[in-house]
Amino acid sequence: MTVSLPRTAALGVLAALALSACGAAPDNASTTADGKNAATATSAADFGGMDKLVAAAKKEGTLNAIALPRDWANYGALIDGFTKKYGIKVSVENPDGSSQDEINAVTSRKGQSRAPDVLDLGSSFALSAAQQGLLAPYKVASYGDIPTGQKDPQARWYNDYGGYISIGCDAKRVKTCPTTFADLLKPQYKGQVALNGNPTKSGSAFGGVYAASLASGGSFDDIQPGLDFFAKIKKNGNYTPVESTPATVEKGETPISIDWDYLNAGYADEFTSKGVDWKVSVPSDGQFSQYYSQAVNKDAPHPAAARLWQEYLYSTEGQNLWLKGYARPALMTAMEKAGTLDKTAAAKLPQVTGTPSFPTEAQQDKAKTVLGQGWAKAVSG
């Protein structure tokens, strides 16, 4: 796997989409086997089975995706695999966008043919989208195997893949790579420590602040110590506001990057041939894990294709492709029990100890409020 630009950039150029003259949604919306609009289908059974869902999706012919870098968690292979299997074109807008950019696109383009069909959101942003009534309930065939704590009871979202916050380091530029958040306070790392985005908009950066909080005496109920940590490394000159990307790493602008382990592990693969010795460690003092969540836009212009995409992602093929990208798929435990897990890919995952735990919906909402009120002040100046 390689790593793309993080999903935190400003809105970029719109990928080529089949637009009507006025940008309105197509009139010939897909229908289920019994004549119902595909947008109301809550499972493949509503189409009369998978074969009829596939037929309805092929009739639509297109899937509008957003904020899916090809090199993020092996999404390139997933997109290509879906297109090869079903002959459906996947148009990806703003691949480097943030979770908040995705939500903004849904709300601003309601009723338009260029609206996103599907979303891949940081966990806290999936919760927000559900609260805003933006997501369609849909149960994939493997919904029952997704752990209870990793899915919405109404099936408006469910976790897809996840990982741990890690510290990536260019060992050729940094004499001694940090392995803990406590290390990042040392004066030898002046101007070298970066996040891959703004934590008020980016799920990965949000996780980075949460991990820093856990390392600094905080908890899932109290992210403030994480804000204080970044204020401290900003004040002592260690924090750089440059958002970490493969390009900034190659240039030496962000030799230390706090990011998901599956992305930092991808750096190690990508940069070997480019002379960058990228080391990855999961900090023992701030071990924070989290999943991204998959969802269907309630007003998806291609509702059948959107639902087929979900079925593909939660198939054995889709889940193992994420695993090959160093990400831990939501169905990993179930697939291991069933003997369908790619053991070779699983063995390459960054090593961690202990059992991961996750903040609740209320805890994440509270943390987002605290960040919204204090992040700019913490890293200003």
C-alpha cells in the first residue's frame, strides 16, 4: 500500500461526473423488484436478492464517491475491484477532502446528480451526519457479523476499517525517532512534529489529539489535556502547522507525523525506493484506536449503486483489500473465525498490545465541542 495526501485539504477540482444541464438528480431513479424507489431499500432483499440489486446498480452505471484517495487504506484496489466486478464507474470527487467536506457536499447538493452517493467518515462525523438525518438505513448481508458497538442500531452507519494513532519518523533526518508523546516534548524535535490535518475537520487529526490527551492524563471524557499538549509543543517550537502529506515528508518539511498506523505503515512501503527510511511506532502512552464509518447518502442520486458498493466493501474480498492496506477491517474477527481472513496481510499489521476501547457517541460529541472552541487558540501564534 502507498499513502496519498490526507483527507484534510480544501475542496479540489470536481472529478468528471455525468451531470444534467441543471445539475438535478436523474428522473429515472432505480426501482426495487416490487416497484419501490431504491432509495427506500434497507437490504438486498428489498430488491428481490443480490442479483436484482446488481442489475439495478448496473442500470444506474455510476457511483459518486468523495474524499477517497486511491492510496488511503488501499482504496485504489477497492475502486478498481468494484468496477471490474460490476462494470460500474466510480467517480471520486475531492479525494483529499476531510470528513466535514463530505458532510458539506451532502447538505449543499441535495437533489443534485453530483451529490455523493456514499460516505466514508471519521466515527465522530458519522454520528453527526446521522443526527442531522443525512444517512439512509441499509443492512449489508454481513451486518450481523459487525460487532454491536461498531454499528448504528438503525444501520445508518457502521464501521468499515480502523487503526491506531501512530508516530511516523524519517530516520535519515531525525537522529533518534520518538516513540511516545512524551518524547515529542523534547527540544531536539523543534519544528518537526506535524498532524495530517485540522482536528475540527479531520478524523485522523481528531484521533491524534485524543491520543495526546490519553498520554497526558486525560480520558475519553476529557480531551482538554490533548489540546494543552499541542499548545505546549507549539509554544516550545516543536509543532509545525504544515499538514503532513507524502510530498511534505519527501521534502523534509514534516519529518515526524502523527497519523493512523495504516497510513504511516504505507509511508514505509512507498518511500523505501525514494531514500526515506520511515519508522512507525504506536505510542504506548497514548494508545488510541478508532474506525472510520461507511454510510449511504439518504438522497443518493444512484441509490442502487450506493447499496451495492456497501455490499462489496463488506464482502470477504472488500474486507481483505482493506487489510492489505494495513487497515483492520470491521469484520476481521468474524473472518478469522470463518477462515476467510488473509493471514499474510494480517501478519504485516503494526504490532500493538492490549484490547482497544473506543469513546462513546456522547464523549466524541463533547470532545468535538471542546476542540471547536479551543484548537485555533492552542496552536495560534
